[in-house]
Amino acid sequence: MVCNQWDEKGLLFSANELNDTDFAEYKAHIETCEFCKKELDVYNKEKITLFAPAMFEEAPPASVDEEIIRVCSNPVKPTATTFFIPAFIKNTIYAILVLTVGFGGGTYFMGVRIASKAKKQDSNIVKNETTPVESEIAGKTVDIASNQDQINDSLRSNDTLIKRENEIPIKGAIPVELKNE
Amino acid sequence: MIDQADKEADKKEDRVFFDLWMKGDPKGFSTIYDKYKKRLFGFLIKMTCDKGLAEDLMQETFFAALRNAHQFDRNRSLLSWFFGIAHKKAIDHFRHAKVEFEHQKEAEKSVGSKIDVPDKDTENKRIRELVNEAVLTLDPLQREVFLLREMGGIAFKDIAKTMGCPINTALGRMRLALRNIRKELEKRGVHGV
């Protein structure tokens, strides 16, 4: 007869890994269950005979022993210049330093760039010298202006003409008072 | 059942030598090493079925232990800690080499040529050989659980954590390992204990 309690709790009971309640329960169970009692007895005997660690032990070669002892006998000690800080704290500090330097440096260079650009724009406004293009445009403006003056003058003279024509009496009409005697 | 008092006394003794080791006293490490080297080396041979590879992994295990000694939890079993490192080294090696665990026939082939059996009386020597053969015929996962439990004394809940499986799976593999070892021993003429 097979008992599934062995499957669930037997090995854990043997390894003393059950909590107090389950341990007491299973201990009471094996008093009445032949299957579990037998399995436990066989396994406990096997552990001290067939499965004892000595059955599987092997001595390493002397050369391996010597090398391991040579390297491992003196553990790494913290030096005067290093602090004994747990690895994760050290790594966190390094990360914060890198971020701070990176961010600070980036901000500084950006600020310098912006400042120099602003300075450049200010100096351009203050200067009187025009650029060649601006001079050319200025010249053409003057030309246009002088041409416009000429045009205005001619328009004004035309206006005078028109005005004079309007004032001039009808052609051929000579106001002669003598004509009527 | 495992005697808890003996385990605690063992842990206490290990802590004393561990502290000596950390202070740079050569006696500290050499005592610990002599106490556990055979068990660890035997474990690595069973895991890898290759003595040369087991030697390399043995060195890597202790070098890793040295590097991480300052992180060792002194309330924990030193043997379990070493076994955890050795197990990880073995698994990592196979992962990197993309080598599958040997199947039953390969394991049987390798036993005679690579396993060294120390000199003992004939009957014990024979039983020892047969038990080792039977263990090497196990499915790799069953073998892993069995060796971690019986050689390393590691708790089933820690074995489950190490292997990345539920505890019931680890227990199931152990039950199958026990059943299969007994079957293999019976085939080889070893009946019961």
C-alpha cells in the first residue's frame, strides 16, 4: 500500500524542514502508517551507509591543493587608501558622481554657448557699418528715392501745366472789347 | 534524522576558522580546505564526469569564495556556501560550453576510466563503486538534487531556489533519484542496506 504522505512530507520530515505543526503531525502519522515508517527507516539507513558523503568523496591532486592554498590563504584586505564600503553603496556613489559631473558639465557648456551667442547679437546692433548687401540695398533705396523725387517733380510740373491749361482761356477767344463798336 | 546539535557545533567550529582565515591566519583556510576538499571535489566529479574539468572547477570555486568571502553570511553553513558556488560553476560551464549533460550510456562509459577509487577493503570498495555507478546513471536533474542533498547537506528549499524550480519539483526529483538508485543497485546485486 502506497501512502502519498511520504511524497508530500516524508523527505522534508527526514531533513527536519517541516514547521513544528507539520512535524508533530507527520511524526504521529508514521506511528500508524507502515508504508511511511518503512520508507523513512530505509532512507535513514541509506543516508549513513550507501549515501554517506564519504562514498562519493574524491581527493583532488596535490598540485590543485597547493595552488588553491597558495592563492587563498591570504584574503584581500582593504588598503589604507580604500574604504571598506559595501559594494552597492560604492557603486551608488560612483553613479551619482558621474551623473552630477555629466549634468553640471553639460549645463555649463550650454550656458557658455548661449551667452556668447547673445553677446554676438548685441554687438551687431551697435555697429554702424553696414554690410555690403545692406549698402547695396541702401544705395538702391537712395536711387529709388531720387527717382521718386524726379517723378514727383514731373508730376508737379504736369499739374502746373494742367492748371495753366485750365486757366488759359478758350483758344482763339481773345477778349477784345473793341470788337463790339 | 540529522542531528541538529552536531550541525550547530560544526557551524560554530567553521566560524572560528573562517574568522582566522579573514584575519590572514594561514591555519584558518587550510583547516577549512582540508575539511571540505574531498566532498567538493567528489561532487564536481559526479556533476561533470570529467576529472580534469573537476580540477579546474575546484580552483574556480575557491577563488570565487575568496573574492566573495566578505559577503559570506556567518550564520549560514560554510559547506552549503561552498557547494552553492561549486554548483554554479559547474552549471555555468555547461551553459557556456553548450554541452548537454551526458546520457545514461555515456555516464556508464566514463565511470571506469575517470573515477578514482581510493584503496579500501574489497567489499566496501565494490559497494562504493556500484553506488557511484548507480548515481552516474541518473537523469542529470535527479543527480543534481541528490548530490546537493546528500553530499552538500543543503536544505530542499535552498536546492529548489538554486535550481530555479518549485520545492515540490525538487522533492519529486529526489524521490525519483532514490527509486532509480535502488533499482540500479538491485541490478548490480546490491539489495537493501
